[in-house]
Amino acid sequence: MQPYPPRDNGFDPTDIEANKGMAIVAYILFFVPLIAAKNSRFAMYHANQGLTLFLAFAVCNVVLGILPFIGWFLLPLVNLALFVLMVLGIINAAQGQAKPLPVIGAYTLIK
């Protein structure tokens, strides 16, 4: 019995097991894996997802914070949606998967 679904994403299973913690941290502090696990493709993938999520948080909070009334109404809803994406990313990292986040996961900022 395999502990995780089959990995057809091209990541080395030993890299995944060794850097799963760094991948989880990437969604909270995206720059930590950039420093501590810079040789891990798996950690770098999740650091990219964490950076994209961070930028989405920053842009949405600035833009919606400036807009009166509509922005103030939408800001909590957008923050909740982005928080759900963060939780999904943490779950994927903890399960050893490298699935892109919905909506924002297609962007690659870190190579």
C-alpha cells in the first residue's frame, strides 16, 4: 500500500520526503525554502506557489482596500478565498503532491 498517490509529476520521491516540511513552510513564509532548500525542486515548486499566493494577497488587499464600499465589502471574501488556497497548498505539500493552486497556480515566478 502506497502512503501517497502515484507521483507522475517528475519529482524525486526522496526529494519529496526530505523537503516536505520546507514545502509546507513555503505557504506561510515563501522565502524560507529559497534559503534553506534551494536545491530541492519540490520545495522550489511550493515556494513559487507561496510567492504567487503572497503577491495575490498583497495586490488584492491594496486594491480592495482603496476602493470605497465595494472594495471594503469584497476584501474579507477575497481574503477568505486566498486563505482557502493557502490551506489547499499546505495539504498538497503535506501529501507530497505538486498540484497547482486553482486560479493562481499557473504562474511561474521562481525558476
